Amino acid sequence: MAVLGIRATKESKPQTDPALQSVADELRMTKFNSFRLIVSDTRQVRVGGGMDVSLVEDYALHVEVEKASPESTQIVLVWMRVEKDAQGKPQARPLKRVQMTIRKGKFFLSGGWELKDGAALFGAVAVK
């Protein structure tokens, strides 16, 4: 499984990180025109297993594999944000949970969370 963390901005001179060519078409459908890869993580994940990927500004993605076939894989994608509770202890808070079936080799784009500097955070997930 491959997970990409992407920082998106609006720039006067649009740019797309060459490492993002596999998701460039999906990224162009957003309201942003410049995209930079901030995290890339690839791991082998079995059915019933999952992976956690830390991104920026306390955001993280959790991806679980539910079912797999030769053509597609059913996954659950959970966006998380680590925030401090009343006692000041960090707690992971789920922001969005999406269950989907994706074709092998194709990236699914999710997110658009606003970052402190006005940029946006996207995640892309693919099953190889």
C-alpha cells in the first residue's frame, strides 16, 4: 500500500512535484494549482491489517485493508488529528472515515484540510 501526503497551494506560477505525476489529474480537479509531496510511505499490508502515516500539523492517516481481490481492494481510510485533552495529554481524534473499494494501481485522493499557512493537506492512497 502506498500513501502520499500532499501540500496544496494557490501560486502565481503553478508547480507540481514530479513525484506526484501518478495523481496529477486528480489534483488538478481541486481549487489549487501547486502541489508538493511532503510524505511518501509504502508498506506491505495484509487483509485485516493497517498502517498509520503521520503527516504535518498533527494530522495522520490510518488505512485498513478489509478485503482484497486480484483487481481491487476494499479499504477504510480514517483522517486523524492529534489534539490535547483537558489534562493536556495528546489524543487522536478521528475527523473523517471513508470506506471504499479502489482499483489496484490507482490512487484515491482525499482531504483538503486547511493548514495554518492557508495551504491545504491532501492524502492519496493506492494499493499495488
